[in-house]
Amino acid sequence: MKRVVIYILLLIIIFGSIYFIFKEEINSEKSKIDTLGKIDENTELPTPDRIIYKNRNGKYVIINYDDEEFQLIYNEIYRRISNTIEGKVYTEDEITKMQEEGAFIEFDYNRKSKNFVFLLEQPEIGIIKRFTDSGQVILTNFENKENLIKKLENWTSDFQKYDFNKEKNYTLENELDNIPIYLEVEEARQGIYQEIIEYSEYDYQNVIKFLGIESSPDIPEFDSTREKVVITLSKYEIQNIRQNIGNIKYEFGDYQDKYSINILVVSEIVNTNCIYYNINNTKPVISENLNTSNDDYSVEYYIENGKYYANFNNQKVEIISKEEACDIADMEAKNEKYQYQPWESEFYSRGIDKQDSISAELISDLSSISRFSHWNENWQVSDYRNTLMWKIRLFDENDPLTSLYIYVNAINGNIVGAGDSSD
């Protein structure tokens, strides 16, 4: 009897030990599965907008979100990620050098530069998570790289291949007093205008013509099937331009009287949706009072280092530019309530093509003329008394005698109210 009890106890101990061993292994496996594809404790690998692959021949391939190979590549990367770390931080230049030395994949996100770089030929670095001007190693051992490269070569064999030439960067000696009216440039920052040209050699030649630089020896060639062009007109000295897959970074210096012209031709692999502007202005430039209004509540304003300021209530106050106020007014004018005429009105502050002059005043209250002739109480949104606001006049494209007035808060851009006039 005693021997039987001992046998039973031994069996319980043996089976108990086996149970705990299997339980630990199961928990271990579960832990590995739980960390699959995670780049930190709470975040899985974000799906990029596109994937860039550089092969061993130094050629680049773009895999877009709609391509069937996109999901295959993402899945291959995803299942290779586990147990990430917070490793060494490298500078942007150091990461660029690593990318130049071998094959890699980069996950690119349309309007942010926090890309992920998967280095396929670095022995001690697997994945780098980019920051603004640097990047941190989050995985050192990116497993089975050779197998992944073979799959990538197979999947991308029929894709168009691109080069990454960073040398087509020209700041011309020519300078402009004003922005040519036919250019479709957008204001990126106060005093900095840009136009991005894709797929069209014709558009490129037209811009060169409008800028009056046809005879310049520094006009770079542009392959519209493989490249994009960024035209920059800047009242700041253009000091440096840095480009990589995820973004373009412009560095500007002192404010100047004329516009510099820069032509940057970039590879199709460069994300031109993500452009940064850093202004290192050392000498302040202050314009004289720009408000020529005779309104009883006219407020003086001026431009300092490309920004608008006003002297209001004995304080220097930064305000939105009149161009920005016009953009807000144009958008507000689309509201159905401003269709007060029997015909359909089309109100614009600078014409349909934004080529006409601006009619704008900076005021702090409604004068008697404004209140009785250019203001509609039914359209009032907020209090106009002691309020710094742009009074923007918009003209009806379908009747030159009909005008709409939009009052825009000059500090926060909110609509204060509106009015109308017809002759």
C-alpha cells in the first residue's frame, strides 16, 4: 500500500512538471506572437503610402499602395519584426551613408517624415525609425535578409527602375522684382513661393518662359517620365537644400529685396508632398506702414521678416497676411447665403485666376460708411467692436457693379461678418 502511494505521488510530480514545462513554452510562444510586427509596446508597423526598394545594382523601385506586390512586401517585413529595442541614434547623414552602401527598403508616409528604413546589407543594423533629423535603431537582427532580397528581386523585376541624382540643384543669378502673373505658384511661407511640375515638359518650358530665364546657362534638363521639378521663388537667401526619399528640406538665410530663383530637379522617388522650410534670418527687415486706408478705424500694419504685424492697443500683434485673408474670404463667399442677386454670383477677391489686385483694409471697428454701406447685420458672426479685422472686397465675376465684403479676424482668421453693395 505504501509503495502504491509513493508511485502515485511520483506520477503527480512528473505530470505536474511536464504541465509547467509546457505552460512556460506556450507562454513563451504566445509572447513571441504578441510582439510580432510591433515597433513599440503599443504600436504595430504603420502601413506606408508607398514602399521604396533600392536593389544591389543601385537602382530604385517604387511600389505604390495599389500594387499587388505592396501587401506581399509589407507582410514579409511585418513577420520579421519582434522584440524591438531603443538602440543607437544615427544622424541623417550617417543613415544616408548606410543607404548608399547597400540595398534597403524604406516605408514612406505621404505627409510626414517618420519613415522606417530596413537595411538589407548592414551586418548589425536591421531597422531604423527616422526622426526629423536623425533615426534610431529599433532592431539589430533583421532575419533572413538574403531570402528577402531574392523575393524582392522577383516581385519587382518588371517595375520601372529609377536613379537618385541629387546634383540637379540650381539657384540662378537672375532675380525678380515681382512674381510673374502667369505663374501658378503657391505661397509656401510668407515670401516663399513654389510650384511642383510632374509629367509635363511643356509646363516646365512654360515656367522658364514666364520667368524670363530661357537664355540662362543653368537651366537643368528634365525627364518628365522619371523626375519632378520644384521651382522656388524666395525673398530669403537660399542657403541649402537637402533631399531624401521622404522629404525635401530648404534652409533660407537673410531677407532680401528681390526674389531668388531656384530650380530643383528630383527623382520620382523623392516625396515632394513633404517639404520643410527653415529660415535662419539674422537681419530684421521691416517695411514701412502699408495701410493707405482713410477709414476712421484704419490700423497701421507692416511686414517684418516676411510676417505681418500691426500696432494695436499699444501692442505689437502678429496678424495673418492679406493674401491669407483673401483666401479665407474666397472660401467664405461660396456660402449659399451670399446669393442675394437674382442671378448666380461668383465672388472673388483677386479674380478667378488670382491675378487681379487686392482690395483690403485693416480696421478695428466699423466706421459709419462701413456699417451703413458695406455691412449686413444678418450676416454678422461675432462682435466687430475693438476687433482687428481685414475688410476684403470681392467682386462678382458676373456683374462688375456687385460687390461682397467679407470681414476676417486678422488674428485668428475667423469670419466676423459680411456685407454687400451694388451700383
